[in-house]
Amino acid sequence: MHAPVRFSIVATLAAAEKAEFAFVRDTVEVSDSVLSRQVSTLEKAGYVAVTKGYVGKRPRTWLALTRAGRTTFAAHCRALREIAGNGG
């Protein structure tokens, strides 16, 4: 989660229950392949759940933070705030 792209992905997902792959890709401003690799890493760590399905006849992929992902993200944000607060 410490890598900037992974942090951005998790921050985007933290704001919603779930999000479409394309929305996250566009929000984080990365290519499909970069997002796919980073999501795989986050999924293996247990932070992101991937769900595939269809909207009409078009395949879609949805991403969501797991409970562990939300907990870890919140702890990471607290740590960053502490660092920023103690850095002066």
C-alpha cells in the first residue's frame, strides 16, 4: 500500500463501497495494465476484492476494499498524519 499508485487506488476505493475498474483507472490516471498489476498485488495482500460481471452484454470489473484494506488504509493515514504533525 506504500507505493504511490497503490495508495491512490486504495484512497479512491476508500471513498466508495465499490468502483468500476475504468473509473479507478481514470481517477488514478494509469493504464489498464498498470492498474491490473497493482490491483493483483493488493488482492494478494487481502486489501482489495475483485468482482467480475456484465452490464448488458459488456463485461465489467468492480473493485472494492476489503475490511482488512479499510483498516490498513486508516492506520496508514493515521501514521502519515503523525509524521506530518511531528515533522515541524
